[in-house]
Amino acid sequence: MNARRIKVLIVDDSALVRSVLTEILSADPALEVVGAAADPLIARDKIKQLHPDVLTLDVEMPRMDGLTFLENLMRLHPMPVLMVSSLTAHGADVTLQALELGAVDFITKPALDVRAGLQAYAELLRDKVKAVANARPRGSLGLAAPRPRSDAGAATVRHFNTTEKIIAIGASTGGTEAIKEVLMAMPPDAPAIVITQHIPAMFSGPFAARMDRASAMSVCEAQDGQQIVPGHVYIAPGDRHLRVTRSGARYVCRLSDAPPENRHRPSVDVMFQSVAENVGTNAVAALLTGMGEDGARGLLTLRQLGAHTCAQDEASSVVWGMPGAAVRMGAAEVVLPLHRIADQLLAWAGQPASRASQHVGAQGSAAMADKRF
């Protein structure tokens, strides 16, 4: 007997986008497009009638915008959602808000030649829908409020030496919120952190800005040749690999336009391998939630060199692809729930645990009003 197909409901005000998405997804025998809706109010009724496993949701629509609909959906009828976003600065900001509200992942659609643009990554789109179907929707869990930055602590930069610790973090699907939780638990004088999150070029800058507002550390989109110093976080720009190299006793960010690795640029494996080569046992690393296997081999290389490594556990991961692959190949020294990872990284780096990590997610226990969806 064949496995049950994943039922998809497409919500988009563009008839062309609805048609192209239906065509792309229906080409996979594991997927079944059970319906389409031109706005959230129609979608609400079709969700009740069709009981889809996954919703693809446009950001900007008539009668009710995508964010308002998503917030109501996650509060009253949580389900896996894949956002369909415009590849613009505004689209990036709104999409990051959608991920905060509980959307699992997103795809981007071009402003011109939408059919060709979507068909160009049809395989990735189908893979994302399957991953989202098996994901754990966050719903309106809530996070602790951003902590004020301590200017004194952030401004303190230790002298460079060859034993500086660096924390390396990789993530993909579900990673924007997982990274936020880790960074919110970090003190302002934590060791330098380098991060590769699978994200498009237009989205990485707004993502870094959001993380900067949420963290006591200083967070930025990495620049080529930028020195890596304690108290700072460096996020790989979309569509560029981030490598950590050494210039004398100093660590430096190097960006690369080399071909994608594991279908990704930036690639977690590329960053982890560079950390293994240039930081070695002074590195500590974590592989968080994400689809696929990117980062698992790089994490294994780090562990084999003697660096401390951890992977996010399955229960707290939105998608246990990347960390799961790392666990299966023995790349993770420990496997931890998300809320314990920051303190473990700090402990390995010789820093005291942060009190803030005890409060991350505390607001998520607030009771919601019982309303009809």
C-alpha cells in the first residue's frame, strides 16, 4: 500500500502563482494539491473543509494580510506553513516576522517572470514542502524580551592571542528562531560567534539586524576581511560562503563566491571546515535545526580534531535533518535541547552560564483565549 500523500493548500492572490505552484507540486507523487485560495478568508474555510497537511502562504494579500492570518492560525489552529515571499527588502522583513510567528520555512518568488523563477528551483520547493509537512510548528510560543545591551561589556575587547575561543553555529530550516534563542542567552562579553544560516542574499542583512536587537552581543552581517573579536557575532551573507581564517594571531572573516556545497551557499560545512583548519581545538561548535545534511561532516571534522561539538535534539528541532545526520555519523559530542545549548557552548569556552537562558521561552506558557478558528 502506498504511503498517504501530503495534502497541500496554496494561498496566494496571484492566479499565476497558484497555477505554477500547483503544477510544480503535483508533479511529485508524494504531494497532492487539495485546493487553492485567493485570500485568507477563503483559505480559512478551505482549511476546515480539506484538512491540509501544509499551507503555502503569500505575504501580501487582499482582505487580510498574511501576517495577521498567520498569527490567528498559529494561535487557534497551528499547522505547518511555508511562506511565499517577494525577494525584496520589505519581503525579507515581513518573512522574518512570519518565522517569528511560527511559519516553518519560506520560498522566494521573483518580481519578473514568475513562472521561470519558480520552475528554476522546483525540486527545492518540493523538498521544502515535504520537510515542512514533517516539521513541528512553533505556533505562538513567544520568546523572552530582548535584553538591553551592556555598552561597557560589549566594548571590552581582550588582547588577541592564539588561544581565543570561537563559537561556530550552523542552521537551516527553523534556524532563524533557534539562533535567536541561543544569542539571547549569551552575555555581552561572550567569545566571538560565527554563524551560517541558509538564507537568501536579500534576507541576511535584515536577519542580522533583528539578531542585533535581540542579543546583548553586537551582531552584524560578516564583511570580507573583518576581524573577529569577542562580544561580536558574524552572520554569513546570503549567497556567500563564510570562512574563518587567521592573520597572524587574529581571526578574520573571509567571504567567497565559490560554488555551492551541499546545494547551499553559504554552506555550514564550508564554515566548519575553515574553523577546523584555522581554529582547531580552540573552537566549539553547534549544529541546529535544518533540512538536509549540510554541516554534519564539518562538525565531524571538528570533533575528530578534539574540538567540542553538540547537536540540537530531535524534540526541540523544527526539522531534525542536519543535526540528525551529525548524530548518526558520530559528529556530536553531546545532543541537547535548544534551551541548553547556549550554556553548554559557554561552559566549553570557559565562560559562566548565562542567567538569561533560564528565561528564554518563559512567555510561551501564557494561556490563549479559547476562540473559534
